[in-house]
Amino acid sequence: MRIRHVLATATLGTTLALGALAAPAQASEAASSGSASLSCRLAWSDSYTAGVSCTGGTFVAWADCKNGSRAQGAAAASGGTSYAYCSSYGSSLVKPVRWGAVEVR
């Protein structure tokens, strides 16, 4: 599990370096480790949580928090929703919500 977390974090850094940030409530093609097969949208959010839904593969959502942390959700199957909780970091979501997803292989 630790290796998967490290790989997801590394992939997330690559995704950010490529500029794969999306505006709230817009669909996004999430880039990850040589795969652009995900099609994602911000399905739900409140002050503390971002729920991201994707199709095209298993994925993990992320969202930026006001305190500088990046919350990461649990892996979800294609068509499901992964929730990133900034409350787990003692913070709330950056507004407008900055979110994304990375494919898990």
C-alpha cells in the first residue's frame, strides 16, 4: 500500500507539472503516467470535501486545501466517486476548488 501511495503521489506531481488543473464543475481529461484514458468531473463539493467521478479506469481523486495540503481520496472504480477530505488535514478546500484525479493501475 505504501508503494501505491508513493506512486500516486509521484504521478500526481507529474500531473500538476503538466498543468492538469480543472475549474470547478467542468469535465477534465486527467493525465497520468502515460494514460489519458480518464474522463473526470467534480461531482460534489462543500467547504471541506471534493467528490470526483471518473470513467475510464480505477482512479484516486485529489483536492487542494487552504493550508497548503493536498487531500487524496480512496481508490474508486470507473463510474464511481472518490472523495478527498481537507478536514482530515484540519483545513477546508481552496475556492474555487482545485481538484484532479490520477489513474491507479
